[in-house]
Amino acid sequence: MSQKSKKSAAGVATPAKQRHYEVIVIGAGVAGIYQIKLLKDLKINATVLDAASDLGWTWYNNRYPGARFDSESYTYGYSFSKELLNEWHWKEKFSGQPENLRYLNYVVDKFKLRKFMQFNCQVEAAHFDENDNLWRLRIGDGRQLTCRFIVLALGLLSTPTLPRYEGMNKFRGRSFHTFHWPHEKLDLAGKKVAVIGTGATGIQLIAEIPDKVGELTVFQRRPNWSAPLNNRPISVEEMADIRSRYDEIFATCARTPGGFEHEPDRRGFYEVSREQRVELWDRLYDGPGFGIWLRNFREIFTDEEPNAELSEYIAERIRQRVNDPETAEKLIPQDHGFGVQRVPLETHYYEAYNRDNVHLVDISETPIKQITEFGIRTSECDYDFDIIVYATGFDAVTGAFDGIDIRGIGGEKLREKWKHGPSTFLGMFVHGFPNLLMPAGPQSGSASTNYPRGIEIGVNWCTGLLKHMSERGYVRADTTPQAEERWTSHVTKMYSKMLMRKAKGWFTGYNSNVEGHEHGKTRYFVYNGGTPKYVATINEVAANGYEGIILQSNSSITSEEVAMTSGGRRSES
Ligand SMILES: Cc1cc2nc3c(=O)[nH]c(=O)nc-3n(C[C@H](O)[C@H](O)[C@H](O)COP(=O)(O)OP(=O)(O)OC[C@H]3O[C@@H](n4cnc5c(N)ncnc54)[C@H](O)[C@@H]3O)c2cc1C
């Protein structure tokens, strides 16, 4: 692996001047940070490029009040270093954005990773050069870089989307997406604030700000199911106990489908009485985190009847918490059942609507017509605001991938290939795009789970492959069309068993603010087989010499064999 970069006095490569790397990682979020740690340990000539001005993206940007984990903090943190686990004290069961960002910075500083990161580097294009077997990257600052491998750690909820209302640029007050909540302190006191959107971020924000604003008006198109987070502080004593149980905690995460601490109730829904079900649901509803979703009966994900019974139970809990029965009914989803999408978790969300200064506008009944200079015009009336917050979510899963002009063999565009939805092998490879790795890509083990658990699995596996190739002199890896087709149909087929397939949510690629992502054009974004099956599959692929992936050494790559690659045959020399 050549390392031609210039060295500074301290012996550290000066990345701005270096033009070629063995590996370029794009993205300095949770995935990119871990990836560069492993590459550094292997002494591979690598760098991280990130469009942002600092690391941590999700936790750097989402600074809206209420932004916090829905994963138990100690299951979200990295598991790779005992020392790190012993040093870090998670202060809350579900830690908030400032602490989460502090954590990522702590990790990067502890392992001295910052010097491998280059910020303000928007990757605009990445084209595969078939002759030199390299990726050629164009960066926003005008630089052209090359690398043997690119690792896309672009994030699956990293590209915010705004609605398409007329007049949005005419509003004279302040308006922004939750993702772009101002970094400086925003004075909300006495302000009339509008929040458009009641997804996961909207729910966190709406619950948090009623006592900080003058008036809060929530514009809701479709309600989402939500359940209590039941957050609480973690004392020094409790943290010591957690530390002593980390092995056990991560072992639990590894054997549960979602990569969380929550294990499904293995009793069959139909095998227990109604009283027993309600007893379980009462306990879970009052318990922490995703328990009510993931410690539940497995049938709630696949069988209409159990799902309907649970949904009615949750609806009743909402009715108990909202004083005005009409408002309560508006907050109860009618178009999908509980848990068919990732469940937003809340702290006093429903109680917010009991306050005199919080108002709910149902825009399915009175649609927003336009944003005016002074506020929002619905089909019914004009509302004046000081601040409009768009809690309108993300171009999920493939948004960041679409943001780069990625071209593989024969100039094929990834954006075009994935026009109607992604197709991958293991969520980590795309046929025709050699040496492009996605440790936490679409259809990988990450998207539907506790992300960092999935991310570590993906990064470990990709790094194992890089090591395998380096040790054997391979310079090129591409998956076969057959392997990609097999995996993608497997992912697609699994949707057919899940009630989720009918939901208008990001698991099915629905986003009315993104062209082509309308309802009815399902995109098979997430792998629903669960962490243990995913790990077993990818480990088997590796144990079988990376079956489904064609590995080639320099001498074996001739134009003839490039053609063979497309035909899916293996070539080793
Ligand atoms: C508000 C919020 C709360 C969440 N809470 C949880 C939780 O509790 N539990 C959980 O498991 N998951 C949660 N998630 C999901 C979360 O995204 C992941 O946990 C995790 O942060 C993803 O890390 P990542 O490295 O994959 O991606 P990101 O943090 O999204 O980082 C991607 C990086 O890629 C960079 N990038 C993208 N395109 C380019 C380009 N063209 N050029 C250069 N750089 C580029 C970005 O700048 C960014 O730094 C949450 C997401 C949000 C939005």
C-alpha cells in the first residue's frame, strides 16, 4: 500500500496535499469514526472526508430541544474498547444530543482519529476507473483524489427534506428544519411557534417546548403511534453496575432481532389470555424505551389481529392521557397499526396537548395552502408566527447516496441503478461498482436496528475483507449479479411477511417531499431478518472465501476478465 503523502514535522501526513489513499471513507458519523479507527490500527493509508465542518453529523446537527436517543445509551456506545467502556459515564438512560456529541468527540480524541479526518469536503463525484482500478473523487473544494477503495458511511437518516409549500422563502420570521436548529441559543420565550410534522423528531420537539414558548401550534398531516420513553438519570452506582455487565449487555443485543436489550416475548400471542396480554402491555408501556415494541409478541409485526388488539390498547392509553376527546382521536393513527414503523418515543408528548398554549391543526382536514410573509395559510384561515419549524424528516436511506454522482463499470450511475429502490449484496456491495463498500448501507443489518450495533458488525466485516484482500494481493472486489439478485429478492420477500409493507413510512421508502417516493412505490430499504441471522449470513459468506464476491489481483485484471466480472465468475490468480 503506497503512502506517498508529504509528512509534517510531527510525522503526520498532511492530508490536504495528499492525492491518493488506499481507502477513502466518506462520512465522519458513528460509522466513519469506527471505520477509520480500524483502518488506523491496520496502518492502512486512509482518510475520512466529510462535508460538514466537524464530526458526528446526526448528533452535530440535530440540536432541537428534546433530541435524544431512543436506544439505551449504554447499548448505543461503541463496544470495541473495554477501556472506553470503563471510562465513559452515560448520565441518562436515553442520553440527549449534547452528551451524544461529546461522546463521539471523546472517542475521536481518545483514539487520536481527528488527524485522519478532513472536513468541509463535500464529495461531489466518485467514478470508477476501470483501467487503473481506482476510484476518482471530485471534492467540493476543487481537489481530485484517488483511492483503491471507497467506504460509504453516508448515514441513512442524514439528508433532511423540506415540504414543498408555496411561499416558503417569503416568511419574514425564522424558519428551519429540525436538523438545522440554530447552534446559537434561540430565544423562544413569548414566541408564537409552528411545528409542521409529527414524526419522531416532531414528537420529541413538541413534547419539550410548550413551557418555553408563548404559543405552540402543531400542524399534523397523519399521526404516528408513539409510546413513553421513560427516561431517567443513571447514577454513578448504576453506571458501575452497567460496566460490570457490558459483556452480558452486548451479548443480549447480539442475540435480539433489533440489536437492543429488548428480547421478544416468545409466548405465542394466541397462547395467552387477554388478561395476560394486558398485563404484559401495562408493564411494557410503563417500562423504558422500545420495550413496548420489541419485547412484545412477535405476531404484532406480521398478523393483523394481534396488531389491531395492541393498537387499540395503545389508543386507549392515548385517550387516557389527552383531556379533550376530539384531540385524542386526532392523535390516534387510523391508517396503520402500532409498531409497523420504528416507533417514536416520547416524554409527556400527549400531555402537551392538555396545555392552553398548545394547539393542534389537522392538515388532512384543512391543508396548508401556502407559507405567507407572516405565517401559515391553511384552507381555513391564516396563522401568524415568529418561528416555523419543519419537522419533516429525511430522504431516508438512499438520500445521501443520491447526493453523490457515483459511477461504476461502464459509467453506470448508482443513482440510476437505484432509481426505483436499492439493490445490493448484503447491503454492503453493489454489482458493477467494484471496491465500493457500505458498512451500513441500504438493506444492511443497520437500518432497522440499534444502529451502532449494526454499524460495528458492518465495519468489522468490511475491514475483514480489506485485510483479506491486502494479505493476498487482491486489488479488486465486486459482487456478482446473481448474489445481488439473491440478496435483494430475499430482502424483498421478507417484506411480504411484515405488516410494515403497507405503511407510509421510511421503511418502505415513502416520502411525499421527494419526487418518486410517493406511496405505492415500495422501496425495499431495510433487512428484516434480524441481527443474528444477518451476522450468520455475512460470516458464512466470509468463511466461504467471500462467496458471491469476485476477488481479483492486479495481474488477473485484463479487459477480458473485466468482462468476466460482469458475468459473475470468480477469478483468482
Ligand atoms: C434525531 C435522530 C435520532 C436518532 N436516534 C437514534 C437512536 O437513538 N438509536 C439509533 O440506533 N439510531 C438513531 N438515529 C439514527 C442515526 O442516524 C444513527 O444512530 C447514527 O448516527 C448513524 O451514523 P452514521 O455514521 O451511519 O451516519 P451519519 O451520522 O448520518 O453520518 C453520515 C456522514 O456522511 C457525511 N456525508 C454524506 N454525504 C456526503 C458527501 N457527499 N460528502 C462528504 N460527506 C458526506 C455527512 O456529512 C455525515 O457526517 C437517530 C437519527 C436521528 C436523525
